[in-house]
Amino acid sequence: MARKDIYQITYSSKLDVYETQKAIKFVKDSFEKSLSSKLDLLRVSAPLFVNSKSGLNDGLSGVERPIKFEITSSNKEVEIVHSLAKWKRMALFKYDIHLYKGLYTDMNAIRKDEDTDFIHSIYVDQWDWERSLLEKDRTYSYLKKVVKQIYSLIYKLSLQVEKKYPSLENSLPKEITFISTKELEKRYPNLSRKEREDEITRIYKAVFLYQIGNKLKDGKPHDCRASDYDDWKLNGDILVYYPLYDMALELSSMGIRVNKDSLVKQLKESNELDKLENSYCSAIMNEEIPLSIGGGIGQSRLCMFLLQKAHIGEVQVSCWDEEEIKKLERNNIYLL
């Protein structure tokens, strides 16, 4: 079964523009407060850009190009972050965050190479979080425990939104289902990666798909993951079923971060051993920064899902093609 196209759906927003703005604030304020409390996270200030040579920027799948510019006063080249995946781990040490506590921040990024559509924008906003742990915690069971904690916040918030806005009926199950990329491949060998995600979320409605980055039978991973922060055996995505499009929607990517052994292994596999020379990887190899678990939770994605919007541009301001904007308006979809 194919997911629906944005121009095939019959759509009318259940909240007007003014109500939407109020609802966005309610969702963001409520989730941020509960996330901080549940995981014992301190809100911190974070950079919009980092030194190009620091190795701190998120490489994403390895092909996206960051926006770079030179600081006139120092002649240093910096680049706007793609995410704060690596910076957060360094910040745990710099901000003297104690064991089993962590930090979170509002992350704003620009991804100019993003293929934009109704769920992808060149502007990215998410809650980036990181929490310290010990070597003994680097297990699937610990990852599963934290995933359940985060999902419980999403589920409870969906009930709060439904209570405040009765037209927005909750479709999430109370519990999230766990499945590995290899199990998913075995279950649906003839489907594409995205089709597998759609099919499994149609059944379970909320799924944590784990071990993203490990190669499958065709020699490629389910999806690309940078080799130098997530441990590919101990990471994954929170996916939910989105009825409007009959598809899976990713709300969060997270994982236990690499230690020095898994870092070297993954850098070898991706032919990127030269990264060991940057300050970030050196700090891992020298055990100068804490072991950790962390992730990103899409702010606009969460608002889009909970407020049942057809386009991410209904909950964030970005840049879209003028012809597309007019076409969307003919289908009752009005972008901010």
C-alpha cells in the first residue's frame, strides 16, 4: 500500500491560524518542561555555528553541505550546525554535568541540501538533549528504558492536546513497539526502506526502529548515520503512524554514543579514520568526555503530528516555492 500524496488528501485544518499559534506554544512549553523533568536535564545555551575544523558539526549522511562563512575579525571559517549531536557531548564535560544528569537545548539549523516536501524543511528546529552514563549502561536494555521514558511524554502530551482541543483525537497507543532494522527487513524483504516503516507503523502505530547504521543483506544500512557519534548497534528512531497520509512519521532520532572501540570500528567501516585527528574524536579516544546517550526530538514534527497538520510549513516559518504555495492553497493548506 502506497502512502498518500499531499495533493490526494482531503484536508481542512482543525485549528485556525490564531489557534494554531497558541497550540504550538502549548505543545512546546509542555513537552520541554516534561522532558527536562523526566530525564533530569538542564537547559543550556547552544551555538548556531561552530569552527569548521573542530569536527563538532553533525555530518548527517555525509553528503549534506553546511553553510560556511568567514568571521572578519579573526579570519576563522565557521559553519552553521546541522545538529548539535557532537557538541552536546563535549558540553556535558564543559558544563560539569554530573553522572545520570544531562542537558537540553533548542537547536536551530539550516540544511540547504534538504529535499523539501510536506515533512522536510531547510529550517530545522528540535530539542537536542544529552545525558551521561557509565560503560555498564551501554546496553540495549538501557536504551529501551530511555526510549520508553521519552515516548511516555509524547503519549501523555497527545492526551493533553486532545483534552484542550477535542477535535484533535489521539491515535497513539500507550506502549511503543521495538523492532530492529534486520527484523524489519526479514519481515518485509521485498519492500523499500520507507515502505517497511510505513507497514510496521500501520500495525503498531508507534515503533522504535533500532540498529540504524548497521548493514542489511544488500550491504547497505536501513538509513545513513554518521560514524562518529551514534553506536550503530545502540541507536534508533521513534516512528509514529500518521493517518492523514497513511505513513510513518519520524519524531525523534536517538542513541547511545560511541566509545573509543565502537568509534574506531565504525570509522574503519566508513573509511573515515582521518576523523580521529579532530578534537572531538581525540577527546573520545582519550576518554576526556563522558560516555552518553542523546538525541533530537523534532519540534515542528511533533507540533505537526499532534495538531494534525498536512504540511510542516503550517507550524513553522521557512522558505517554499511560490508555485507550490499557490497549489497548496487550492487544497486548503496555508503555510506560515
